[in-house]
Amino acid sequence: MTLSTKPLSGMRQRLPNEFNIEKYVTEILSLSSVQAGFQEYDGPVIEPLALFAAKSGGELVGRQSYCFTDRGKREVILRPEMTPSLARMVAAQGELQLPVRWFSMPLCYRYERPQRGRVREFLQFNLDILGSESLSAELEVIMVLQEIMNSFKAPSSIYKIGWSSRRFMSDALSRCGVHIEIAQEVFSAIDKRDKMTEEKWANFLLGVCKGDSVLTGKVVSLVSVESLSDPWLVSLMAESSAFEEVVKFNNLLLGLGITSAVFSPAIVRGLDYYTGIVFELMDTGGQNNRSLCGGGRYDNLVGLFGNKKISGVGFGLGVLTLTLFLETYGLIPNSVKKASPADVYVAVASKDAVISAGLLVTSLRSHGYRVMMDVSGKKLGKQYKEASRYGISYLITVDFEEIDTGKYKMKNLLDGSVFTGSLDDLIGRLE
């Protein structure tokens, strides 16, 4: 039987050039987090199924996850996201200095139909603050998200941070006449709004509202609101503390000049554990009609593990989805896409020169230079072509003459100039 050269459908693999781009993206994500005072952590890839069944929602666990019974007859799951694991880890600690500011870059798994930007094994960036009930926590994570986009030099014309509040929407839907029995179904329907045409979604919502066209019309009007000063919305939400919280948060964003953050009632997030402010980073440039990132406030997740109730707020961002966004709009620098694996290539003229070449390479590497030594034994002409193919800037040839004199010729492959000198001279020239 001939084995397939393809990976399992939806599973990740990265060739060097792809890995360079991913590393560039993840390094900026990490740096933005560290600069804001966040610490990195990680957790198990396999978790008890009950951990995610309790709060992530039936659709995620029942339809989109890798669940199985292990050899110990335990029901387990390959983590489809990180937040429940984070809550478990925090709950397991003794006295923590709150608020906790953590970030992670875990591999996650979801059994979905693979398509552009959506795979079954994916790297996800997560950033969370736990232990603060202040709106400053939501403000801080959106500030970090904004800084991430600034670091990638993404113009504000191609993205926006849409935000709303689950608490506000629960109150608003109730005031529209949505009974508690169907409230969760309506939330789920609103979350699917961007995945359907306007007409198809309206018909879908009508079914969720049990054929009540008046109620359906009110929900459509609610999710279509574009301003917190909309007269219909202001009248509907009179004397609502949830509405007052939304207005206060909007004023905080405006005060900081974060104009990319736009109030959008249709943002409700699909996962059941969100309780307050929720938000999504969306591509508005017309090339990728999808969310790049989502998050929000979750007040009750840590409390599942005992009496310790710690409020949290954070977001998850798909590294592949963000990378495709950056590539689409030409935001990956050419220096990253065409990155060279070494600074210097050492060409070896003969087998007798290998030891001398190796000593030269060791010295150069000890000074911090990335040095590639020829291991093919090919003729010098082909070695030179290989160095050029890799995009390496400098080439040093080691032959009997160099061994005898201790003087080496270093060629600049970018401009063709040649410099001759001792090892110390070469290092001085490289510096």
C-alpha cells in the first residue's frame, strides 16, 4: 500500500516560508501582550469533556469537537478553545494577585468543514484579564487589540471592532417581547445573521419567533440600530442600567480616540458563557467577509469550580485568519516573505578543507551570526548558486590558500564587492 503524502484534512503543516510568516505574526501578538503587562501561560491539549460541556455550548461540543473515550474510560475532548481551561487553571490556584493578566498561543481543534481561514487544527491567540469587574478591563483588552492592528500597520479603512453587550441585549430583547423560553434561540439566530442573506435570515428569525411577525420586526429593528442615540433605541431602553453601561463604555472608547470600535447590537457572540460587553474584529475591506477575532466579558465561568467567583474578560484570535487578512492587504513585509535562513554562506572547496571551514563557521556563530556551511560536496559554482538561491548576503570560500594564509575572501552577493581579511577583519566588516 502506498502511503499518502497529504496530511489529514484540516490539520496544519508549515513549510519554512509559511512558518516564517506565522512566526512574524505570533511574535507581534506576543510583544503587544508583553508590552501591556500580560504574562504567557499554556494548558493541556486534552481536557475532560464536562469542562467544555458546562459552558461552551451544545453546538460547539456536540457538533464541532473531537470528543472520545480514552483508555481509562474517561470522556475527553481536544480543546476547541482556551477560556474554560483558563478558568479551571485560575480556580485551582490558591491566593492570586488579582487582576490576573495572561495570554497564550494554544493549538486548538474543531471538527468543521475545512475552508479558507477555517481548519480543524489551528493556532489561536488568547488574551484575558481575570479579577476585575470594571469596564476598564474591557477597555484594556480592546486597547491591546487596537495596538496589535497598529503594529501590523493595518489602515482603519479595512477593519472595525464591532461591539455590544449580552446584558444589554438580554434586556432589550425582553423589552421587545422575547420570552425567556426562546431567548437563547434568538441569541443564536442573531449570531448567524452575517452568515445568511438578509431575506434568508429574516425568515429564519421568523421561525425562531414562532411566526410572530411583529416580534420578528422588533428584533430586526434592534440589531439594525447603528447609534446609541437612535430615538427608537433610547425610548425602548429608558431607565435601563444595562443601556447606561453601554453608553458609559462608548464614552470611554471615544475618550481614547478608538474610532475603530463601533457599537453593533448584532454582535452577541455564540458561546453561552459571555455575560457583558462582547466584541468582534471584522474585515471591512471587502476581501474577507468574516470575523477575525471575538471576545467579551464572562462573569460566571470560574465559579463553576466552587465558591470562588472571579470575573473575566478577554478574546481569542485565529492566527491563520489574521495571517490571511494581512496577506490579502499586502501587510506582510517582503523581508519576512523572502527571509534568508543565514547571514553568511561558507563554501568548502574540498574535503580537506572541511575542518578549517568548520572552525571558521564555529567562530562566526559564536559571534551571533547565522552561518550555513556547505554539506553537499558540490563544485564551488553550484555552492555559489545555492547561496544566491537562499538569498544569503555574504559568501566566504575556504580553500588551501585561505588555510595557509589565514586570510579569507568574503563576497557580498548583493552588490558583488569582495573583501579580504582575517577572521577578526571579517567580523568587523560584518558588524
